Amino acid sequence: MATERTRRTRPARSRPGRRQNGRPTTAAELRDNVRERLIESRLTPNSISLTGLALNVAAAVLVTQRLFFLAGLAFIVGSLMDTLDGRYSRMSGKGTLFGAFLDSTLDRTEEGIVLAAVAAYFASRGDELAVAAVVVAVLGSLMVSYTRARAEALGVECKVGLATRPVRVVVLSAGLVFAKGAGLGDFELLEASIYVLAGLTVFTVAQRIWHVREALTQRQQAVADVTGVPRQGTSN
């Protein structure tokens, strides 16, 4: 009898997408439900990061095989994984300091791997100018990240600039998907995207250097106004 009473009083589990009263769930409730299921799962932010790495390596291999459209798709999905791992880490509470370090490291590695494959493609065609542009794009991308990290180590927020990570992903993805021989019309946007990427990254580095210089100058001026000590390089 006790067992039968327990079964009768136990609340029925609602079906996905439905409330217990039969009414459809709202978007917020569905999002909370998905969030709870993800948190209870064994999925970790590091596994998402490593999946993104695998997809970017696959994209690089596909570039060497001249399968540009598939390479673009793999690069897009892999880059989305790089975006999701940070959000999932904050949402689930499963993030660690090492995970944050691993995420940032893999982001730079993945971008470099795909661009290295693109450089190899241009080198096989004897296009030295495009190869040089890829080198500039790689160095520029690394410097965009480095200037932000160094600025934040100095206590300056540095998210300014055009060539942020999402913008670089969009530019390179467009170049891969619409590369010559990708199958989407008679386009040749890969080389153009590399030139755009190189120019944007160099410009963004200059933007961030100027931003940090202005921020540190203002900070030194504020300290000088409080303490009465003139800034270095100034005279009474």
C-alpha cells in the first residue's frame, strides 16, 4: 500500500517542451532546462576546446587537399566551439584557471594552423605575395592578442580595434567558402580575404598601442595631479 501511495503522490515528469499542465514551455524555461541538463552531463569546457582544435586541424588538412568549402565549414564550426567553451564554462561553473589558459592557447594555435595551410597552398602556386600576406596576418593576429593580454596585465582594458577574433573568423571563413574551386560559383576570395586580414590585424595592433598609450598617459597624469609630482619627462 505504501508503494502504491508513493506512486500516486509522485509528481509526473513533464515532457520536454511541455509544462506539467500541458502548456508549451517558454524560451527561458527551455533554455534553463537545457542548461541544467548540460551541467549534469559529463561535458567539460576543455572537451569543447579540444573538439574545436580537432575541427581546425581537419580544416587545415582539407585546405591542403583543395577542399575549400569543406575546410570553411570545419573552420566555422571549430571557431564556434571556441566561442562556446568560454560561455559554457561560465554557465556551468565547471571552468578552471587551467581551462581558461588552455582556451586562449588553443585559439591562437588553431588560427595559426589554418593560416599555415593557406600559406602552403599559395606557395604551391608560386604566389609569393600572398604567402607574405599570410605571414603578416599570422603575426598580426598574434600581436592583436598579445597587446590585449599585455595591456590587461598593466590594468588597462583593451578590447578596441577592428580585427577582433570574431571578425577574423568571418573574414577567413568567407575566403575559404568562396575560394576558387570551392563549388559556390566562380569566385576567388581566398587571396583577397588574406590581404584584408593582414591589413586589419596590423591596423588593430596600431589601434591598441595608441589606446594603451593614451590610457597610461591619463593614469600618470591623474597620479601626478593627486601627488603633485610631475610626470616623467616633464619640467616645472
